[in-house]
Amino acid sequence: MEYTWNFTSVFTYWNVLAVGLLGTVKLFIICTILGLGGGLIMGMLRYSKSRWVSYPAMLYVEVFRNTPVLVQIIWFFFALPVLTGIEVSPFLAAILGITLNTIAFSSEVFRGGIQSIEREQWEAGKAIGMSYAQTMRRVILPQALKRMLPPLTSRGIEVFKMSTLASIVAYPEMLQQAKLIASYEFNPIEAYTVVALIFFVVLLPLVQLTYMLERRFGKSDA
């Protein structure tokens, strides 16, 4: 049986798609900034020589790395209000789930980047009278960040795609809006195809940027 495509019924609701794209971009910006910023802090805590600092950080990372983001969003939306009495909106539940998961994964990128710096760099900072924090800030992190840019960019791309998971709590991002259009027009194939194409158009430049960073910094480290 041949299928007759009809994208007109999707683009009739361009305003609905625009709301979804705006919701996706909002999630992406907030979760990326908080996730990577928190990942830097968590990565430094994991690298701490104090077990009282590194062990809790390690526990946090393992919990959020080894549980699905979808389950985390659902838990924050349904369970957290029951346990605390604090109402959690779909937007906040999505922010919590995606951000905390991003912190856990990006912290490993930061920790690996810090560990990749030669021990002599630490000793050089100590030799000229720098404290641990000063050596980290002025010597280690500037070098490590150059090596971490490609994987961190890839993590940002994953955050953008993870935004679709917010549809489970009816947050108006792209996938949720596509579901809405499909329920009106009974055209799920066209609706989800348009969403896939929008994601492709938005993410393709970011993917190319990741490749460029990998080539550039790969050569500089050679």
C-alpha cells in the first residue's frame, strides 16, 4: 500500500512547532550552562585528595550516570512533590533530570581532562609558590579545557536531543508539540518527520563544529 505524504497539515500548525522549538532551546541553554558549569565543579571535587570530598562526588556521579534520564524526570515530577510537598512543574522536572545527568557525565570529562595534564605542570606551579587552587586555575584548567572542548561540545549536542524526554511530563518541547499536531490531524508520520528534520538542521552545524574542534586540537596535541 502506497502512503500519500501530506506535510501541509503539519505546517498549518507552524506556530505550535515554533512554541516547541522555543521550549527545546530554553531547555538546551539552561541545562547546558548548569550542566557543564556543575560538571566542572563536580569534576574538581572528584579529583580532590580528600576522601570526604571525592567519595560523595563519586557517589553522585555513579547514581546519575547509571539511572535513565527519563526515570529521573518522572521521579522529580511525581515523587518529589509527594516527599517534600513542593510542587514541581514539567519545566523544572525536565531541568532537574537533564541538568543533574549532564553534571554527572560532564564531570567525568573534566576529571579526565585534568588528569591528562602532566604531573610536572603541578610541580612547576608549586615550585613558584602557587597554591593548589591557583595552580588549578592558572595552569591546569587552561590546558585541560583545550583538550576537553570536543567531548564537551558532543555533550551539548546530547543535551539538545535529550530535551525530547521532557515530553513525558507534557512540557511543550518539539516532540510534545508533534504529538499535539498528530492528535489533531492524525498525521504522526509527517509530524515526527518534520521534528526529525528540524533537529537535523539545528544540530548539523554543532556536529560539524565538534569535528572541527577534534581536528584542530588533535593536531595541536600531536
